[in-house]
Amino acid sequence: MKVMNIYDMGLCIHIEVALTDIIMIEAQTRGSYVYTTRRIIETNLLFKDLLEQLNKEKQFCQSHRVFLVNIHHVKDLKKDMLLLENDYKAEISRRKREQFLKRYCQNGGFTCH
């Protein structure tokens, strides 16, 4: 199982998180929020660095300039919004929509036309 070591600024500790537990990542001005199946981690890691590291993994895809989503946690897709596990939501932009849907379908997502 692949894991990532993340510094939680709220708890002031390093946390080892399995990639399968990451639901999404949201960019912030100075760092990022990592939404997991257990908690939300506020980290000083920059979104661009997390994007570079996780975009290599098939289950992660950028849905918007500020969101990186684990496609295995997508429950539904609305016009411009992804509904995720734990009632999280992530925007999907017009520019990223086609790329996101392609990766989502390639990885066992809903039936794509």
C-alpha cells in the first residue's frame, strides 16, 4: 500500500496517510487541505507539489485549478460539481472536465458515452 507522509499543522505532527484514504486535496493560499476518510489535514505542502507527486497515480486527477480528486471516492457527478464520499464536494471546471471524465472512465467509473 502506497503512503504519503504529511505534516498536520493543526496537530503539529507528521501523519502517514494511505493514498487510498485520500478523498481530495484543496489548494489554499499557503498550503493545502488534504481530505481523508478519517479527517481533514491542514498542511503547509503546496498544492503544486502534491499535484506533481500524486498526478502520477492513476486514481488522482485534477478537476479544477484548486482540486485534486481521488476518482475512487467519487459518488456522483453534477454539471459542475463532484459529489464525493463523506459528503465532500469538489468543483469540476469546463477546461478540466473532459480530461477528468476520460481518466474516471478508464479507472472503472460510471458508464461513459
